[in-house]
Amino acid sequence: MPNVEVSGPPLSDEKKREMALEMTECAARGYGLPKQAIVVVITEHPPQNVCVAGRMVCDDRAVLTED
């Protein structure tokens, strides 16, 4: 049973449903398995729990676009 995991910022329930369906369909095609065999796990991380370049994303969202 393949597992697809995605980790990112919080999403609405509707967006999670859409993403899970699209990821399930893609993985099912790729593995040649029925959709019932695919597990999708979405892990949410609010900006105050994510740091980039040593800075919290909630403090400075510009850190995400810097080179």
C-alpha cells in the first residue's frame, strides 16, 4: 500500500480534499493500483513552527523568497 506524504502550511478542509484526491489519482496511475490502495497523509505546520535560514516564517515571510 503506497503512502504519499505532504508537509506544509495549513489548508482549508476543502483544499485538503482536493489535494488528497489529485495525489491519490496520480499515485494510483503511477503504481497501476486502485485508488483504494493509496494512503495520503497531510501534515500541517503553522508559520510559527517553521524556520528558514534560521528565521521564523511568521516573523519574516520574505525569507521564503530570498535567494
